[in-house]
Amino acid sequence: MTIDRVRQLMAVMRGDAKHAEAAESTLDALWVLYDRVLRVTPAMAEDRDRFYLSKGHGPMAYYAVLAAKGFLSPVELYRFGDFHAALGHHPDRATVPGVEVSSGSLGHGLPLAVGTALALRARGMTGPALWVLLGDGELDEGSNAEASAFAGRAGLDNLHVIVVDNASASHGWPGGAQSRFAVEGWSADRVDGRDHEALVAAYTAPHPGRPRVVVADVGSAASRAAERTGHGRRDA
């Protein structure tokens, strides 16, 4: 399976045009995570890694990746957003296989992930990693500031955050979104969000004793040019 095939699966879904660009901005980061880093299968073993899509208002890329990895049938993509369909405009953990948390109300994903990271630690489960994807605009929510401050001080090194930065934040942050986490004691990096090798390297970098954040920049001139031409770096 290649990302081009995942894009085809994503294109099947219609009816949420206002969130299409937001969903597209997450596709590379999600595909690299599920294809090359995340330890999870449709069996959902207890010692699996966990992924939380905090940016739940544009889930089309997420659904396409889940279909590509066998969590749900691609046929379900054609029913996206239909009445009583499993795949709603926000992911629902009760109806979508592979979805760990229901999301869509921004600012909830990171606090939930912090709680889960603490629970895994309390159970002595040091193997599973906890991943959460946020949007850059979502960092305006105060709940994320509180969660990031606590996670850094608690040394939750099983916690990983991906911030997809498509330059949609109202104000931004001096030094970039990664600086907001670094000041709280996180291991922080910023990479081209369309460069798969850069994403893998950032996702797998060691960070003992500290949570990890990777800002995937999809708002740069180079990334936008790649989107327009279709010649950005993809699967290597």
C-alpha cells in the first residue's frame, strides 16, 4: 500500500468540503505513523501503542489510513457522513474500529493522552507508546497548555505529540509551536510535514525522561508547492 492509494481512498469520502484541507494536512503525518512507527493492528492487543486524533473535526485522512491498514472495510468510506453510518464527521470510538477516543471538540486529546500515559505507567506497562495529533490552531486551547506543563514535569516519556502546523493559528508562537513545549521540558523538533524520512527520524528520536513533540510543518512554501504539483517527497 502506498500513500497514493491512501489518497484515492480518502477521495471516496464526500460531504465535508469545509474540512477537506484540514484533513489533507494530516495525511502524511498519519500515514508515516501508522505505516512505519505505530505498533497496533486490528487485533488491538493490550500492549499496543495508542493513537488519539485530537484534531477530530477533519477525520477523512484518518479513516482512509485505518481502511488501508485493515481496521475497517474500504466500502465503509463510501458511506461517510450518511445517516446511521459508522464513519461520522467526528470519529466515534463506539462505531469505528481502531479509534481509541471520540474527538472533535478541540483541546481534549492531549489531556486525555496525558491521563492514559499516567495510567499505563501506573500499570507498569512501559512498552506501549501514546501518540496524539493536534492542529496548530488547537494550541490556543488552555487545556493543552495545562496538559503540556504537567506532562513535562511528570517526565511522561511514553507520550508523543504530533502538531500539524498548517499556519491556521490565530496568533502563533515566537520560535514556532515547538517552543511552547520545549519550555515545559519536552523534547521538541520541527520537520517538513511532507518529508516521510524526516518524519520517521523525528518520530523515533530518543527522548529519555521527557515527552516528545514533533511539529509537522505543512505550511511552508516548499510543502504548498508539493501539494500543488504532486511532486513532494513521499514513500521512499
